[in-house]
Amino acid sequence: MDLTPAELTLLGLLVERPRHGYDLEEVIGARGMREWTEIGFSSIYYLLGKLRDRGLIGEVGRDPGRRSTARKVYAATDEGRRACAEAAEAAIAEPRPLFPPLLVGLANQPAVPADRLRAALDRRAAALAARREEVRRAGERAGAPPFVRAIFDYSLAQIAAEQAWLDAYRASLEPAGERP
């Protein structure tokens, strides 16, 4: 059963324990999950409906909380736990192609004047440095289980690899006499 990354993320949180939509939003924020997955608050309920319709989760109760209307609490079904395990294993084991816009830009760089190309690469370097700091801070949040720490370590390694590539590429574009 194919699951999108967003579906797998929510399903995994429901495998951990039953939750309602607002609780899912709080966990996503607290764990810094928006650093590595695209789940907006407004899409949580839509995705819960899709998972429910596929029989992967079911309503297990209602949490009245501090609201006048009770929130539906969902949990993974047995089929949902199986699907989550299979999809997580496949996501770990099977490399999948990425389609970063950077590659499209590089393929079209002859259209960019040299000074603008260097400026764009400089802006990317600055953005990567800022992103690395954001991810580092998000990964340091207290109480994160080891598997969550692994996510941030992986993200930091990817950023570091791109920074190393970018530094080398920027140096290769400099005329021989201008290199420090």
C-alpha cells in the first residue's frame, strides 16, 4: 500500500498512540517535524480522513478537553500498523530520486550572466548556513527520542554535503588568478 510521506508521518504518530488532530499538530511542532516533512495544520484533518477511508486508522473515542465540542481521537488499525511498518521499511531501504529545483537552475545556468550566477550561489550559501542553524536548533529540542535525533543528524549531514559541493563549485567558477 503506497503512502505519501505526509500520510506515513501521521500514521506513524498514530501507531505510537491514539491522538486527535490538534494533538498531532502539537507533536509535529514540538518534534520539529516541519523541518523535514510537508504537513500543514489544515492538511492534518484531510489526511486523517484519507487514512480512515482506507481503513488504516479508526476513531477510538473523543477527547472533550477544554472545548465545548469533543475532538475525535484516532488510532492505527492492525492494517494501519502493518502498512506503516512496510512503508517505513521501504522508505529507509529504497533510495528514491529527488528533484531539487537547484538541478533545473544548474541545467539552465548558461542563461544567467556570470555575475548574477555568483550572486545566486552566494545567496544559496547564506541560506544553507541559516538553514543548518535552524535544523541544528530544532534537533536540540529536549525530549526527542533517538530516532528523531537521527532525522536531524541526517538533515545536517545533507546540508553539510551541499555546502561542501557549493564551496567547491563556487571556487571552480573563479578565474585562476582570483583564487585566494
